[in-house]
Amino acid sequence: MFTLGPLGFAAPWLLVALVALPILWLLLRAVPPAPIRRRFPGVALLLGLKDEEAETDKTPWWLLLLRTIAVGALILGFAGPVLNPEERTAGSGPLLIAVDGGWADARDWPERQAKVEALIAEAGVRGRTVALIRLSDPPDRVAFQTAEAWAGRAAGLQPQAWAPGDFAGWADALPDGAFETVWLSDGLAHDGRDQLLSALRSRGEVRVVENVRPVLALHPAGYAEGKVTVAASRVPAGAAVSVDVIAQGPDPSGVERDLGRVTLTFDAGAERAEAAIDLPPELRNRITRFVLEGARTAGAVSLADDSLKRRKIALIRMGADQETLQLLSPLHYLRQALAPTADLIEGNLTDTLMANPDVVILADVADVSASERAALTEWLEKGGLLLRFAGPVLAASDVSRLEEDPLLPVRLREGGRTVGGAMSWGEPKALAPFPEGSPFFGLVPPADVVVRQQVLAQPDPDLAERTIAALDDGTPLMTRKAVGAGQVVLVHVTANAEWSSLPLSGLFVQMLERLAVSTRPATPGATDLAGQTWVPEVVLDAYGQTSDAGELPGVDGETLARTIAQGPTASIPPGLYAGADRRVALNVIGAGTELKPAVWPSGVPVDRLETNAARPLKGEFLTLATGLLLLDVLAALWLAGRLRGLLRGAATGVVLVLMAATPRGAEAQDATGADDFAIRATSSVVLAHVLTGDPKVDDMAQAGLLGLSDKLWQRTSIEPAMPMGVDIEKDELAFFPFLYWPVVAGAAQPSDAAYAKLNQYLRTGGMILFDTRDADVAGFGGGTTPEGQALQVIASGLDIPPLEPMPPDHVLTRTFYLLQDFPGRHQGGQVWVEASPDAEAQAAEGMPFRNLNDGVTPVVIGGNDWASAWATDDIGVPLVQVGRGYAGEQQREIAYRFGINLIMHVLTGNYKSDQVHVPALLERLGQ
């Protein structure tokens, strides 16, 4: 393919024809030899005259340019132009396509799939074998197959939610022999990649395809100074840019919503950006994930676990702390341990329960009031955690001695190892290792943690199962029992260092965390996760979407902690993992994950993935050439002076089309004005009906004249246009040769101006057919029906000549068809026409109509309801039934023939009447 900048040509040899364009220019400009000039005296008569239609003696330059461009576009079009043609390097032998296939590839996976399919298709054309590997999968033997075998499988390939890892294993899985490699890289540096690259280069040429757009990744959220902190990284660093981080979680109804938003701004050249989101605790505790807006990858999603949920903890003690004895306060060490990770509430028990805390801690509180006990019990049964610490007050009380107190997990002994002189140890006791069923299993008690005094539990049968921590001599140190959906935990020593050194150790904080009292650290360590099996609840896919974990196996704490530090793998995918009392998030990007751009050796060519797609331009060039040639035709017609006539004809055609598209039943001035009305009425023969104001009658009249017009089209040389309705008060009547007037009962009498127009219409050759539509109930003449009476009112102001029943020899009986009767929907009704004058009347001056109207009767009056018999819809189907069976159809046919005779009579005048004189004229000519 020949390329010229971003444009390529599939058939470049056709471009040679462009050389002929200058020759074409000269040929088009060539003119005949100049004629010999001879002076002719008669030319003087033409001096001073102007020829409106002038023709140039040679082709104008702009027309030559137009034609040259058109021919050039044709040549370029047939040459097969392609915009942004893909540069393909000829290759031979096997082709290995390596795709990183990790989370970073998800952002442009469709483009990568298209690239893989294009490589496979090209290899198939060249007869090359192909192997396709996804480096995020566990290494497997690489086998080359035909391109057809890979075509279907490549379409179903999807990225994984973790980064490619075992490059050394893939290097060992490569086959021997030479082959070419195309590596679709995600643009990130991965450990062990150089080893695989060296193995590939030792077997043949390696070409890398990368996306130059930055990769964005979101780190796990943290908590500092009362705010949630988020951070993101990008590779490679570039110009300053801003992205939004959205905190998502369920609302009170369980619908996933955006709970917060913050903008991260990367400075120019910066690889990391940080920001803080200030949210109230109610919203902060609902957050389940953070998402980088617009980045559709698993690395742009950070799942939130229990480490972000700060619990509300109520601290309750009897009495007030003394400022000078702060270290001896029962709450001092609890404040120090919980303040960094929880929201603390202090006050009386009634007020703190109204804040609905997650945990209530009673420090050396023996008993509470009856109302407080009821409220505390109700809160506890709903799922609260009551944590109690012993002390001198509880040891000296008689609470839970004989009977177990509902707010204590065990009964307490009188005497024994109690404060108050009942017992004092000679040597402090250390903590025993935590048993497997304990929530503290996996924690290692420090050797320096000792207990000097404690409150003892009664040796009841269920004491062993309620003990979750003990001393090395087996004495219970912490006991627990369930109350409804909640639980009560008693620490048999004080919350300060008075009875033991436990509050002074780090084990104290870890034990509180295991009890789900405080918030977990953002990145739990091996000691925090050890001793438990963590079961996946939800997992992330490469696009950052969560799904149910299904039957994935659990992971031990040490392995999960190591995976959190190193990143997820195929066997431990990213997601949420649940333990006995907490959930831990395994994200693709950890708090300490550092992204680095891939750097390739100088001998490895790197192509861009996001190159513009090749676009054939043959159709565009040929369309341009066709348009220019059509423009050339118009220009030539314009130069020849013929364009004005074509434009005039086109305008007339448009008017006719608009008239034909006028909807049925349109009123006279439903168009834009009087001019449009006049054009519609005079462009062709138009049958009209008088608008009565009754929509049903007017629609039937319109449909009747439409059916009659169709019959005139089919049977005569008359070609009527669409019928029109006229308002005798407003519209001009002179445009119409015929008016059909359906008379309705109670019709108003026309105005004087309307009568003047009607009388002028009758005297200038117009005809009105009055149809009372009542022949089925009364004959005409008596005026007994409402319609007949309405006709008398209308006719009172009209200049109508004397009428008579239509004689058998009247011209209407033979204008086109020979007729004897004139039925409509009804038959048998009398039809009245202008009376034939006698010899004396013909000489009188009071009978002007026959002379003025060329022998055409100005009015025809009847009641047979002809419009209903003529009426059809737009496709010619009759609308009203006439008679029954064949006789009815015959009646409709006679009605059509009467209508055709009527219109022919109006348009031909006395032509038919004059035929009676033909024999006499022929006889005279013969003499």
C-alpha cells in the first residue's frame, strides 16, 4: 500500500491518471476556430437590442476547475484511499501473541481484543500458526495452532482482576524453535518481566504494543484526624489532571448510592494525589467501596472493610475521675486504647443509650437502676455488646452471687481472689495461651502481662464454655455469654493497672479489636489475622464489579496477610474475606503498592495501541465526485439560460404535490391565506361543496365529491383535483364551476353579502346542486320536511329562474350517459331544473339564464342524497350502503352516471343541445 502522510492507497497505480488533469483542462478550454467576420448591412437593425438569453463563447474558469476537481475525485476514489492505514510488517513462521491480561488491561480491553483478532486474521492470511497466552494465568505449555482454531477463542478472552505474576514460569513454558512475539503490555513494570523478555528475544523478534494513556489506581482509604483519607497513583506521570473519588454504600433502604465525593488533583509530573472526605459517622460506617470515576478497572476500586467503620462506644463508670489521679481512673487506659479508632461517648447510661452506641463499657459498675436495666437489656438483645470490667465496687457487691445476673456472663464467688481482703496472691499469675475456640486465638500473650488480683467466677457447669481467656492456672480471666442478638463480656480484672498489667500492654488493644470493640487498622498484619480461616464473601472482577464468591475455599490468616501485602492472585482473588468477627478487604492496590512504568530495551519496538482506526475513503471521494458532476450539470444549464424554466416547472410541481397531499375534509381557508386558496381552486377543475357547519354532513359531502372525482378521472377526460369545502360568507365562489349544497334542517339564512355572491355566481355560469336528502320520507315541493323548509328559507334570497321537473329529453339525460332516472342513496325523488322557455318567453327580457349560461341550468334541486351514493374513502371503497345486493350496486352506478352527466353538462354547456341541429346543418351544406 502506498502511503502519503496519514492517507494510503490500495491501488496506487491509478494515481497515474492524475497526470492527465492538465490535458483535460486544455481540452475543456479549447474553442472552435474563430469565424470569418463579414459586415452585413441588415445587422444595423439589431443594434440597441438586448438578448435576455446570452451564451458564453468559452467555458468559464470556475467551471473548468469544478470539472477538474470532479475528475480528480473520481481518480482518487477508484485508487482506494484509506485514512490512517495500518502499517503491516510482513512476517513468517509461528506468531506468539502474549497479553498481560491483568486488571490494568480492563480499561481498554475492547481495543486489545480487536488488536488480537486483527493479528490472528493477518496470520491466517499469511498461513502462519498462532499461539495466544494470557500472562495473568498460571503458566501452561505454549502450543501453536492454526489461526482458524484461535479465532473463536480470542473473542471470549477476558482480563483478570489481578496483575500478571509468574513470568519465570511462562519463560520455562515456551517451546523451542524460532517464532515472532507480539506482546500487548499494560504499561506497568512487573517483577520477573525481564526474564520472560529475554527468553522471547532468544527465539525471535519481539514487538510490544502499549496504551500511552496513564493507568490510574486507588489505594485503600484511611482515617486520620476525624476524616477519611483517599489516595491514588498514576503511571506514567504527565500534565496536571483532576479525577473524582466516589464513596458508595447502601442507604437505609438498602439501595446502593453515592455517599460522598472528593476531587483528587495530580500536579504536573506528580504520580500520587491525596485528599480527605469529611463525612458524618452514620455515612462513614455505610461505605462499602471507593471508586475512581471514569476508570473501569479493579485497580480503580477500593473495597472498604471493618477498618473504616468507627464504632460509637459508651464509657460508663460510677463517680468522677480525679484530675490528680488520672492514671488510676478506670477509664484512662480505655480512652487511650479506643480514642484513635472509635467515637467515644461519656455520660450517664440513660443518655448514652439514646445515642444508640455499638458498645457499652461499664468500668467497675456493680448494678444499675431498674429503668436503666430495662433499657440496657432491650439494647443488648437487639445486638449490642456490653463489656464489663471488674473492680473493688463489683467485688464488694452481692450482685450475681446466688443467681446469675442477666447483665453478667457468670455467677461471682464470695471470697476467694477478691479485692477486700478475701484473698491476695503471693505471686502474680500470667496468661494462659488462648484456646482455639476463643476470639483471641492466634494472639500471643506477652510474658510480662501478669494478674495480681481478680474477681472469681462460680464453678458452674457452663463456666468452661463461657471462658474465652484464662490464667495459666486455669482461673477464668474473661467470660462471655449471649443475650438475644447481643453478648455480655466480663473482664475479671480492672480496666486500669491496679489489679494487672494487661491495660499497659499492646495485647489489651488487640483483645479489644478481637471483641469487635474498636476499629481495625487499615492494613491488618499477620498477627491480626492469624489463627482464623477467612472465607471470601464477594469478589471483584477485572472491571471493578463485585459478585458473590460462590464456593471459593477459605484462606488461613497468615496466607491472607501475605496476599494483602503482595497483591491478589488467581487462587486468592480480590474481594471481602470474613472471619469470626470481622471482614477484611483484599484490594488489587494496597496501601504501600507502588506503580512503575514499563521500560523496554532499545531493541524492542513499541507501538501505540490507540492508533486511529483505518478508514476507507473510497465512498466519500466517489460521492464528492458525483456531487460535483451534478453541480456541473446545473452550472451548464444556468450558463445556457435553461435553469429558470426548470426552476419554474419544479415550483409548479411542488405546488401540485402539496395540493394532492391536502387532507380530506380540509376547510376552505385551512391553508395560509387567500392566495393559497385561489391556487388550489384554479390549478385544475375542482368540485366544491358548501360548508353547512354540521361535521358529519360536510365530511360526507367531501367524500361524495371525492368518489365522483375518481369516476371522472377513470371514465372521462376531466381530471379533477381534490374537492374543497367553501364558506359562502368568506370564500370566493367564481373559482368553481359546480357547487354541491347539502341542505340541513334549521340552516341559517345567508347574509346579504353572501346572497350577492351567490346570485353573481349563478349569473356567470356556475351551477348549484341543492340536495335536501329527504326523498325517502317526502317528495320535493311540499316543503313538509325540515330540510325542505330550510331550502325555502335559503332560496328566498336567490335569483332563481322558474323551475320544472326534469323533462325526459333534457340535456342532462344524454350529456355523457343516456339516463331515465337520477337516483342517489334514495330513488324516486323529483329532480327540478330550469324550465324551458316558450317562444314568447325567449323574446322577453326577464329570462336571461339560458342565454348567459350557454344553456346550462343554474340550479338543480332534489332530495336523493347523491353525496352518500358517491362517497368513497381514500382507496375507493364505498362508505355508505345503497340498496341491497346487485340492485343496490346498480343504483349506485346510475348515481355515478348522473353525477358524470351533471359535471359534463356544467363544463360543455349547450354542446350536446346543439347536436340536434346537425342534420339540418348537413342538409344545408349539401344544398
